[in-house]
Amino acid sequence: MLRYPNLISKDSLRQPLLCYKPVRMMSEWYSLEADAKHISKERARAQKLKASQWWRTKLNQGVCHYCEAQFKPADLTMDHVVPVARGGKSQPGNVVPACRACNASKKLHTPVDLLLGGR
């Protein structure tokens, strides 16, 4: 019997998840939850978000979300904390400014992946 009923049991982890597409990357497996329609929709939302005053304010602060270094607004990119390919959305709670180096090194990881993976 589970002590915490809201947690996932070991038995439920053994059952295959049919809706996910596993992708091998950097010696780890990721389940991609997004389909082409979701990715297309979120890219369009990201373009609208880039034109918003909220995003311009974030860029003008000039701080990378990950390394916290100062950059010119033109040197920062839009990064999805939970990548769109993993089911993330293009909304203010999931979008942060990141320098090109941090954005490129993050790839499909989330900050939790990086903390738990020891990278």
C-alpha cells in the first residue's frame, strides 16, 4: 500500500505510455508530448509574444535567465523553459530571455533535468 496515494506507484511506471514518442538524446530518453500541430501553434504564439510590450521589457533588462549575465537585447533569444517539443507552451510563465550559449546548451532539457542530471 502506498503511503502517499497521489504519488506514482512502481507498477504504474512499468506500463507503456502509448501517446509518447521516445527520443534518444545525450544518453537519455525523452518523451516528446508535442505533435506537429502543437509545435506550429506554439511557434505562432511565440511570434505574437515577441511583439508584446512584456517581452520587450524582459529583453531591455538584458539579463540571461540561466547564467544571469548582462547582454544587449539583440544578443538574447526567447527560450521555452519547458520546450515546445516536450509539450511546453508559449506563454509568459514558460518563456524567458536566454543568451545564445545557454539556449543552445539547454536543448530539450528543463532546469529540473539539468539539476537532477548533474550537468
